[in-house]
Amino acid sequence: MRKTTLGVLVTMAFTAIAQVATAPAPPPAMASAARAFLDSLSPEQQSRAQFPFDAEERLNWFFTPVTRRGLTLKDMTEVQRQAATNLLRTGLSEQGLTKAETIRSLEDVLVEMGGDPRVRDRDLYYFTVFGEPGPQTTWGWRYEGHHLSQHWTVANGTAMATTPQFFGANPAEVRQGKMAGTRPLAAEEDLAYELLRSLDPAQRRAAIIDSRAPDDILTSNQREAAIQEDRGVSFAELTTTQRETVIELIGEHANAAVEPVARDRMSKVRASKLEAIKFAWMGGTDKAEGHYYRIQGPTFLIEFDNTQNSANHIHQVWRDFEGDFGLDLLTEHYTRFAHTKDESAVPVAAVTGLNSGSERRVD
């Protein structure tokens, strides 16, 4: 019986698969920007920045300040940094890019607060490309560093996946110094509080599922996001105004991506069973207390927590239950091309080790 590796499985699937109708197309400039970035690098830099598409590394992700695989901004020339920024602009909206750059600038604040500048460094953000970017190729890339983990997977140049999407902020609100008042993820927190405070007693009893907030987002950096308990106040139980707030809050998370992706995310949210979406809250109801919320629908999960550092340290993530790292495209392949004779029929999660444990570190 032939042993099927991650590389064999991914290559087979993406070579055979046609455009997936439900996935957005990549921006036309993305492949050319990635190619320009790689072409600007020396051979040694390319060896650090580029991996095969089927590398296991593509499925690794962290949001804490750890050493990563890729090329850092610190190790780039000004021309190369501009090429990297041009690539980033093809994956994030202006709103998303502003969030990302503000989050990166918080490393300077952490140094001012006594952090180790060798670790708290705004230039220790990594660009990593998987495969060969091209108009009809299958490839991917990642932008990652402390409190930023952004992923893009392009299949045959025609369909794109963009999750996991992680943003964090420490401090969530800068309270001293020249950046005092800065809150890069303010809307995601304020809209949730607006919704919570609008709930009547019965709605609030349904929404608040625990008086204690978890220490972190529950899915952590797992490769596959687990569906959470079906608890919380449902979209069906909300008033029209409250429903509008939920949609606005989901949109705030979605709109960090470029417009076609954000539009696709919201279209999928609206096309799914809106009444099945649940808003769940854990922790205190005052911003000074640790708090957590999640919005869970049939196909997606948004998690937000602000619990560390006396409730001044945010982690938030958008996960797709089937599409993180583009693995829904693999599922599409197996729907079209059944494998029953050998181990290529093994479920994707089993082959890729998607259920492997996460690694928690202090950040």
C-alpha cells in the first residue's frame, strides 16, 4: 500500500482541482507582487524565505514572539522591504494594513515598558512564500510575527483561502507615552460591548455562558479549529437593531482582508443559517475585567479575548471550520475524485496531523 504524505496529497489535490466556485479569486497583483519580492532577494535570502508548497511548515502558525521560518523585515534592504509591503497590500485592506502596522508599532511600546528589545522588535516580522507564485500555480504565503498571523493559499491561480486570520494587541490600549490612547482593535471590542449592553435580561442570561473568562482564545494555534459548544444568544433571538450590530461586528473582523475576500466572507455568513449564529460571552461585563466573546456560525468562528495584563491584552482570530489553510479545496477534490484503493483515501485531518496539540507560550 502506497504511503501518502502531506506533500503527495496536497500536490495531487491542487493539480487536479478546478476553480472552486465558492472561493474568492486572488487579487491579480498578488502573484506578481510575490514574484517581485522573491526576485529582489539574494539566493541566501530566498533559501530562508521560500519553501515548497507541500512543506509541513505551511501549516505551522504562532502568534507569540517565537523564532519563525521565513525572512524578517530586519534582514531586508529598503528595496526588499518595499517589495514585501507591496505584497502585503495585496492581501490586507487599508483597514487591515493599518491594524497590522499599529500592532507592529506596539513592540516599541513594550520596549518602553521594560521589554527586551532583542525580543520586542518591530522588525521581527516574517514573510514566507510556499511554492512558486504564478498566474496559474498553486502556492501560498504567510506574514507573521508577534500578534500577527496572516495566511493566504492560492489554488491554480483561481481560488484563494485566507484563514487563519489572527490579530492581537499588547497593550490593547496604550496608556502612557507618545502613543497614549492608541487602540488598534478598538472597534472589535466596543461593538461587542455595545451588543452586550443592549441585551435584555433573558437575552443576557443566554449570552453570558460563564462569569469567568478563559486565559486565551480557546482554539489557540491549533491547525484545525474545533467547533465550540452551541451556547450563547442566537441571531434569531435578537432585535433588528441588535442583529445589525452583530453583522457590523462580524464585518469589522472580515474587513481586515482585501475587499473581494471580505465581501465573500460576508456573503457566506448571510448565505448560511443566520438564525444559527450564536454570540457567547465569558467573563466580566466591565472593560476593566477580563472578558471573552465568540461569534460562531455553521462555517466560521470568531474569537476575541482581553484577559491578560489586567484586561489590556487582546487576542482575536477568524477561523473557517473547513477552509483554514485552503484545506476545503482538498475536500472539494475528494468529493470529485474518490480514492478507495489506497491510503490517499485517508481523511485530510489524519494525513496532515491537523488535530495535533497547540503550543502555548507567554507573549
